[in-house]
Amino acid sequence: MSDEAIAVFQVEARENLEIIEQGLLDLLERPEDRDLVDAVFRGLHTLKGSGSMFGFDALAGFTHHCETAFDRVRKGEVAATTDLVSAVLAARDHMRRLMEDPSGDHGAAGDVLLADLERAVRDADGTAPAVVAPDQTTWRIRFDLPSNAFKNGTNPLALLNELRDLGEARVAADVSRVPPLSQMEPTDHYLAWDVTLTTDQGRAAIEDVFIFVMDDMNLTIEAQDGAGSVEAVAEAPAPVVEQAAAPTPVAAAPPVPSTVANDPVETAAKSAKTAESVRVPADRLDELMDRVGELVIAQSRLSQIAHSGTDTALRAVSEEIERLSGELRDTMMVLRMVPVATLFGRFRRLVHDLARDTGKAIELSTDGETTEIDKTVIERLADPLVHLIRNAADHGLETAEDRAAAGKPATGRIRLSAHQSGGEVVITIRDDGRGIDRERVRAKAEAQGLVEAGAVLSDHDLLQLIFHPGFSTAAAVTNLSGRGVGMDVVKRTIESLRGSIDIASRPGEGSEVSLRIPLTLAIIDGLLVRVGQGRYVIPLGAVEECLELSLDEDMRSRGRSFISLRNSLVPFLRLREMFDTGTQPELHQKVVVVSTGEERIGLVVDQIIGDHQTVIKSMSKLHAGLATFSGATILGDGSVALILDVSHLVALGQQQEAQMRAAV
């Protein structure tokens, strides 16, 4: 097998393992759901077959035992108990290791897991209700594999053996298409097969045998009249070769019109289905996104040149290219967007394991799973959310005894939700636990020298201390918490995404952590402004409105830096002073009101230039520590404009407001 083929198998195997895991977690809640049992069984069957096809023999052999266990569940011989499902969940993790590192030494771990699985099946045996053996049915099956079947790794003898596992089978090979020896290609497949199968399994079990090759073959499955009897089959004029392993030879049936692949309507539908999606490596999408970004920059330069002259033809071409590049940018952005359901689904297993490790009953619920966000952001959000959920389970939720004493249900609840707000996605992690002990946080902060004893802190600043490196209120270090690393990782990751974190906590009622994340890290709509001689970009999604600040109003507000906006005071920052431009203020300055969540401030600029498609470029390592800026972009004239970090500026404005109110 080539490296590329193995890589494709591993990608599909990961998806299949995810489906198996989600099905098993659903079974813990609905153990009597037959559809879930069938879905897990099909997933295991698919993984076993594809693993064998691609040479992952250890994976195929190990998965076979799990498939056998779930086959007994499917037949009603054993019940889908919690222990059995948990044993298969643990085995699923081992399957992933066998898939990712097939040459590793995993034998000892696999033996332990299989012993646990065997014990779980034995304990579940007899707990299922007695089932009546179904009547046997005789099926006539004809399948014709494509000529390149051998090249694709398909072994028809393995398919025939799987049919024999279902019941009594009589097999005949149709050799009518076999060419003379001189014209035969050793790697091509020429045979068709006719099978008469008597089994107590249904049609779905037969179709499962061909699950990997069904899209490329001709297959007919017909039930015979009369249970357990085989009708006479007319002999075909073509020569027949009996398969050596068949117990009783029968004549080959004449070619039967296929109900699967020969029908033009079915063929067209299958072609359309195949064309619905194409698997593309993520790095190719990233490369294409970079090219689109460069195109947007070049288009901006062309637009500036076209509008600085009088050539109407050049201006028309510039406007057309601007339209096309905008459509290409929007299409590219849609390609990169994925629903947060792909992220939320991972945490069901995490909560299941946390409940086992902490001994607490924990229920996870999700909301807003269809909310979409850039795939790059999704990948980087996984670790922060893991830390927040672990923190909620270990620190936030009480034990069943403590919850009962507080008049709460024995089961603690963690809720994940997401919604879009302007150019941001807000992801919230909420628990109904004990809440954050502020006195304990303050005592720990004072002991570590983070704050002075007796210092006045706002509730917001006090709660933000939990994100300080090395900070932890845990009494002892455990495998879940206590080292003060997790929350620091959360803060650094969210800040690297140009996001912000809000915390709310109510004693005895629980805590809520809200992550505000930009929709994308690639191209954004920005508001281009001038401060002194420099130009800056403000993310348009954070802009609420723009006001004019005359020189007289500017002078009157000296010393207090507040503007009145619809009966409320909004603090503002003079960017000219922050950036030390050394220039005099314009006669008619502008105030750009920006917000993150419920907090807002005004930014005083000299001129609002207009909207700008902003291709975000990372800051150099030399400037990475400048918290005021989240990146840079290249303008149409080739100059660089810095992108303002709105979250940081809002925090500065709120800090300034708190200082002024304290002084009053």
C-alpha cells in the first residue's frame, strides 16, 4: 500500500471511530435503541474490513472481537449493559492506537481490554429477554465485481466466506467473461458469482458483506419462494467452474438484470452522490486561503491606481476584479467554516470519563451546535475547552452528598452553548456547581504575592486572577487539577486568537465562562482610520457607531475622557496620545465606539477613511508582545497598517473608567 492510500484509510478510520464513540455514548443513555446497536455494529464491521483491506491486521483482529460482542447484542443474546458499552469504549481507544501506530507493541494492553470485554459480555449474558429464533429465508445473490477489483484490494473469496458465516451457502462462479489466456491481464477480475444462501439473517446483513464495494459493483439480492427451500435454477449456456470450497455445486444462473447498478436512474443518482463532496487536505485549503489573501491585497492596489487616474476602462476592469475577488473571498471563507458541533461532540467522551474519575454524576448538554466558525479556530479551541470542562467537573460541581445537602439534584450539569454575535462567536461553558469562592481566590492571590493585602479589586479583576500562571485553589495536586497550568493555557490560547474571556459566578448556583472568538483568522472587514500620520484598522464587527468630536468638546472633556451617548457615559481613549504621534489634533476629530460583549469605549481618531478588506498578517516576534495590536495588514499603496486589538483597548478604557470613578 502506498503512503497516500494509508493516509486516506487513516482519515476515514478516524471518522469511523468517532461515529462508533458517539453511538456508544448514546447507548449509555438509550440501551434499548436497536438502531444505535446496529449503527455501532456496522461501524465496527466497516473498521474491521477496511483495516484488513489496507494491511492493518492487528487492528482488524482486535476489532473482530468487539464486532462479535456487538453481534450478540444485535441478535438479542446479551444486553447492552453499561459495563459492556464502557468496555467497548475503552477498546475503541485501543483501536485508534492500532490505527495510528500499527507497528507498535500494543499486545499486552489489548489482551487486558479483551479480558475486560469478555467479562462484560459474560456478565451481560442472560440479562437480555429471550428471543424467538427467526425463520430461515433462502436468498439468491449474484454479484459482479469491477475489473479493477484486485487492484483496489478486494478479495472475492473473503466476501464469499462472509456470506458462508451467515448460513448455508452454495456458490458457483460464472466464467463467461474470462478471455483466452493470451488476452488475460493477471491483475484484472473477470468472474461473477451466484450464491444461494439460507440464513436467519435479513437483507441488511447480506448488504453489510458488500459495504465496501457496493458503489462499484453489480449486485442482486432476491428472496426465494418458500422458507428453507431452494428452487431449481436454469442452466446458463456459459461454462461454469465450481468453486473448490463449495460443498454442493449448482449451475450458474443466467445473467439477471441488476437492481443496483444497471438501472440508468440509479447510476445517475449514484454519480450525483459521488460528486457531492471531495476530500481535500486542510493544508491545501490554507494555501488557497493565502493566495486569496494576496489577491485581495493586489486588488486593493489596483483599485487605488485606477481611481487615482482618469482611465475609465482601467477603472471598469478594477471594479470587475474587485467584485470577483470579493466573491472568491466569500466562497473561500464558507469553505473554511465548520459547525461547532464537530468540536462539541468530542466532549461527551471527556465528560463520561470525568464522571468515572471523580465519582460524580455529570450530565453534558449542548446548544447552538450549528453555529459556524473557521476550522483553524476550531482546532485551537479544543484544548482550552478541555481545561474549562475539567475545571468545572473537578472544582465546580459538588459531590452527590453535598448537592443533596444544598437541595440540588444529584446529577451535576455542564452546558456548552454557542451563538454568533456580530463578527464573533461566543462559546459559553456553564455549570450548576458551588461557584467560585472569592475569599479563597483572594487569599491564594495574596499568598502568591499577586495582589497586596487589603487592595481594592473589582469583581472582574478578582475573578481574572484564576487565569494567572501557576494559580490554583486546589488543596492537593491530582491527575485532574492542582498545578495551576490549565487556566493559564486557556487565557494564552484565547488571546492568541484575538478573543476575550468573561467570567460570572454566583455562590451556590454555579459559574459561567464566556469565550468571545473572531469568526475567522484570515480575512476580515475592517474600518480604516488615520491617527496622526499613521493608519490603523479597527475590526468592523466590533464597531457600533461613529461620532464627531469637535475641538471644543475635546477640550471640555480633558481630565475626564467621557462622552455622553444616549443618557449613558462612555469612556474614550485618545489614540493620538497613546501612540505618541507628536501631531496636533484635527479640527473635527471622530470617535469610533467599539464594544466587546456588554463593555464599550470610544476611540478618538483624526479621520475615518472607510471600509477595508483586511488580510491579517501575524506580527513579527519582535512586536508580538504589543498587546494593543492583534496583527497587521498591507494597504493598496504597499504600506503597512496595524490592526487594533479591540478587547485590549476596551479593557484599558474600563480600567481608566474605574480609576476615575475611584478618584471621585
